[in-house]
Amino acid sequence: MTKSRVVITGLGVITPVGNDVDAYWKALLSGKSGAARITKFDTAGHSVTFACEVKDFNAGDFIDEKDAKRMDPFSHFALAAAKQAVKDSGIDFAKLDRWRSGACIASGIGGIQEIQEQLRKFAEKGPGRTSPFFVPKMMLNAAAGNVAIRYGLGGPNWGVASACASGNHAMGTALRTIQYGDADVMVTGGSEAALTYLSVSGFANMGALSCRNDAPEKASRPFDKDRDGFVLGEGAAILIFEKLEHARARGAKIYAEVLGIGNTDDAYHITAPDPDGSGGAKAMEFALRDAGLRPEQISHINAHGTSTPLNDKIETAAIKRTFGPHARKMPINSTKSMIGHLLGAAAAAELVATILAIRDGLIHPTINYETPDPECDLDYVPREPRKVAVEYAMSNSLGFGGHNSTIVVGRVK
């Protein structure tokens, strides 16, 4: 069976450095950090007091006030980004077959703010005071469900969770759904709103977060020798995936083609990556095979690049293992150096940056790369954006649980 070609026709973002695509891209190219002291809760007693918060966001700008009260912030972010992406795509779902349009939206954690709040109420006031909206607000599939309700999408619909690889898994699922004929259009990506006192303390106590409380904007430093952990972030990125013929028939603007997906698992440890990098390497290899490309055809990699001691050196080893000598010829960057780690939304936000690199022939820098690490010795585009004619690009996501997922995109031929 011949698989349908799939393209991207709309983009939308809510991020720590900008709440629309233009602002986001301008911030990335200028090397702007979204890290600052946490304002969402009192950080007294916390070992980590900073994060990459979404700023100047008002759910009421995107959602009816009554509806917003019945949603967790991760659904707010998803609906806001989806509204942008749908508008950007020029698509009118009311004129389409609703059974041929769907949604697949990831979240690593889902409605943890609602879980935390209802647990507090339960502890203070008893079970009779638990909100009747608790379950529909906290469930991880709420983002995809709410987007479907908003736009009348009657086709395939999922919430996807696989920690930091969630976004790529969601977008890969959307890709396959269209390729194999189950939909013509999929609203896809990821959303996360996990900046709570419970989440921050949990990540901090497991040693995953940077402790640079005195210099938050310098804390996320992927591939730098002095990196000490990632910076927790929040936000959403939503993309419109569409069957090529369907997009062309309505005269849609096309950003890029989604060419392949590769998924593996280290099967090694629940939080630590396999030291040999074989899982990540295989995900890249399988994505290249799915895309029908040779390693030397890839001109750019948006790395997982978390700024943790283990991830960065092992991802570097995996890239070398997959690409051989070509690994040293490709510019590699990390969007997390500026927006922090958006967990289940990370891959989607990073794919947006990758697509814009293709569109504009510009690769954003990896900020805070100051001291080279002998174990991270590739070209990470430090300090300044770089002009590169990007034909084919790859975006990596590697998550707790050993999940590895790589997506490949390119110019439409």
C-alpha cells in the first residue's frame, strides 16, 4: 500500500519566551532565555527556585471564561496554541468531513495542578469537597478532547504520554493516522503545565534540575561542560498535519513535509539513558529509513539537549554512532537552552523551531555554551544564529522510561 504524504500547514505556540510563533522565533534567534525566579508559588524551602514560566498568558483571550474554569492550565495552553495553528493553516473544519479530522496531543503529566489542588481540598475538608470537575480537568487526554470539542473533530483522537518523548510520539501517531488513510487532517503536538510546588520538588529531589538559583538565565546550558541539570518549563505547541493532496486542493500554505518517525526504548533504566547510546541511535536510524533518506542528507539536528550530565554526552555519542563522519558536518542545537524542558510539549515546540529553520534558512543558537566538554564535541551552534540552507532536518526526543523518538521533516518537493 502506498502511504499518503503528510505536510504541516499550521503552527501555534505558547512558550516561556513568546506566546505566538513570530514572538517565539524572534526570541530564539536572539538567544533570549525564559528562565527566571518562580512566581507561581512560594518557593520557600525549595532547593530550586527558578523555572521557565509562560508569561503574560490569559486563558480568557482564547477560551470562554466558564469553559476555562472547567479545565486545567495544560488544556488552556493546548487550546490557545491550537487556535493559533488552525488560524495559521486557514482551515475551516466546518466545511470538512468531521470524521476525517482528528487530534493527537501529548502531555507528559497532564493536569497535575488540578491533582495538587484537589488533594489539598480533600486533606483539609474531606471527600465531599472534591470538585466534580476533578477527573475531566486532570485526565491526560483532556487536551485532545477539548480541542476536538472546540472544532468538531469526529475522527481519531488520543492523548499520548511517554515522558519527554511524548510530543514526538503524538506527532508520529498523527503522521501514521494520515499515512494509512484514517484521517485527512490531524491537530497534533503537546501541552504541559507542570510548574507546581509538588513537581518542582520531585524533579529537584531526584537530582534532575539545575541548581543555579543565583543565575537562572545561565542554568540551561546543553552540551556545556559545566551543565548541572535541566530547567523545568511549561507551554504548548500545536501543529496541523494534513494529507498533501488535501492541503493542495484547498490552496494551503505548506511549511514542510513530515517524512519519517523512529521509535525505540533503551530497556535499561527508568530515568537514566543507556550509556552506549544505542537506543537513541536506533531511533535516528529508523527515522531515516522511514523517511527514505541517507544520513548525509540531513543538514540539521534539533537535539533533545536537556543540559543534564548524562543526556548530552550520550545523545552526542548516539549521533556519532548514527551519522559517522557526517556528525561533525551538521549544525546541532538545543531549543531547551532558552525555553527549558517542556516535558510532553518539548518535542512539538522543538519541531516548530526546526520547521522555521527550514523556512528561513536560519538555525537558532544554543545559548550558554561556554566551556567545551570533551565528551560533547560536535557543532552545537553556540552564541549566534547561523545561516544554513536546510533541506532535511531531524528532531530528537529522549524520555524517562527509556523512550527514544526521532522525527524527520523536509522541504516539500
